[in-house]
Amino acid sequence: MTARANSLTRHVTAPASPNRPPMTLPAHDFRVLLGALGRLGHDVDRLVAAAGLREADFSHPDARVRCDAYGEVLARAQQAHFTPNLSLELARLTPLGAWPLLDYLVLTADTVGAGVRQLERYFRLTGSPVVINAQEEVDQIRVEIIAPSPFAIEYDAALMISHFRNETDGQFAPASISFAHTLEDPVTFGRTLGCHVTSNATWSGISVPPDAWRLPLRRRDPTLRHMLEEHANALLAELPVQTGLAADVRRSLSSLVAGGDTRVASIARRFAMSPRTLQRKLAEEGTSFQKLVDDARREAAGRYLTESALAIGEIAYLLGYSEPAPFHRAFKRWHATTPEAFRSRHTEGRAQ
């Protein structure tokens, strides 16, 4: 294969390790990828055969395909007909509904922000190790994408932006996109998606302005969404409980979230690894460090509001918020109510 094809294989394939089995991705994702390659004009049967795969390897609904097989198929495609920014082109050719349950959980949400929260909560249903984590800040919302390969991050970022643009009748526009790796052609990537792109950043994901976060989705449907959520929640309940590193990190954060050092570097030192390695291993378990911090804060906030006499501002400070406003926003996201109403409801319940 050409140097470009070999480079793409490394770009797509998750890092190998002799201490763990090879990483795999759901066969459904592989079939979606083949569909997009077909729409791009490739002979997918030839690509599959060249990668040493048979249809039986990915036809069963519960089958999984090794990441290096994904990389091989994409590298063969680039060798046959090179496409600049292949991840962007494949995202452009992936239709809404390719992942039926997840996609409709998102598009029936009320706003872009609510749709991202659906991705954050339900992405695990796909069986993919990709993690979406949204953090609301004062002047922007940071939607972090943690995935086993740079290609997956590029593809998911482009797919998210494209679909939200369609579902807001062209109004959605991110402030910028950041990639922790080197992007092949950031100028074209950004021009296509209508925003600035930064390579070799400290994180990977999309920065969304508050106005864009609040844009209504054109197919919002509370009735259908609630029906889908009931089904999705039942499926989530059947998934294995997270064990291993994620459970250990969760326990550490529970003991530190009130006034302790919950920075990723500090927690990584406890487990004798670098922050990047910790993040990667958590992504492999279907979660992220920030998601675990968020969960620990949510649990601690509920506990302090119901079991202590601390003022709400004091609780916010204890949990690492510099001022009450971000804490109030996070709490409303967690419980769909304010800290004051939450405390009042539980106080009244004990009095009865």
C-alpha cells in the first residue's frame, strides 16, 4: 500500500497493547461505513475481500469487527481512489437514521443542547467505545469527543455538526472544532463545516456558542421522545455495570469531590499512569473522566442538599464551582429542577 494508505491505517486503528485483547467496534458501525464508501463510489465487496473479511464476519447484529480491519478497509479505499479528508466525506454521506434508536432520541429532542445530552447519555447503546461529554461554560459549551482513534473523532464531529445543521434548517454553526491530533487539511475541514479548526489542541471536540446550543430542532416531539427513552433506558439497564478502572476512579472521586483534588493529573497519579492513558482506558470502558467527575458531583450535591444544613453557595464551592451560577445550571441538568426546589421537596417529604 502507499504511504498515505499506511498513514490512514495508523490514523484509524486503536493503539495495540500486549496486555489486552484487540479493540473491536460493532459490526453495525462497519456496515454504516461500507454504505458511505459505496455512496462515495467504491466497490465495497472488493474492499472487504482485500481486507481479508467475509460478509459472515459482520452480518450478525451482535458481531464485532477488529479496529485494524476498519483501518485496512479505509486504507484500501484510499489506495484505490484517494479522497482528501475522508472522515469528513464519509460523515457527509452517512444519512440520519443510520443508528435508528440513537438518532431519533436526538432529533426528537427540543433543542441542540438537549440533543447533545441525549448523545451523552445514550451513545453507549451503540456498543461503540466513543464517549460524548458536554460541559457548559459561561461563554461556550465544550462538547468533548473521546474515541479510540483520530479518524473516529473526526467522523463523529463532522457527523454531529452536519446533522444538527440539517435539523435546525441550516442555522446551527459551531464556534470551532479542536483536534488533539494533526489533521490532514484543517482549512478545508473547517471551511466545509463553517468554523475554525485547530489541530494539536489539548482536547478533541466541538465548541458551541450558547445561542446555537439553544436552537430548536425542527422534528422535536416530546411524546415520541418519551417512548424512545423508556425503551432506551430499559436497554441501558441491561448493559453490564462498569467495573475495572472506571469503578476504581469513581470510588476515588467520591471521596475527593468535596474539597479534594479531582484534577485528571492528580487522579492519574493515583493509578500510576499519565492523564492521556487514563482518559484512553476510560474511553475503552465506555466513559470519560469528566463524566465520572460529573456523576460524583451530582451524587454529592444531592447528598449535601438532603443531609446537611450547608448553604447552596457553600455546596457549590465544595464541589469545585467558583460561583453558584454554573452549579445551578449543572444541577438543573442533573435533576430538571433547582437546588432550592430539590431541597424543599426532600425537606417536606421528611416532615410528613
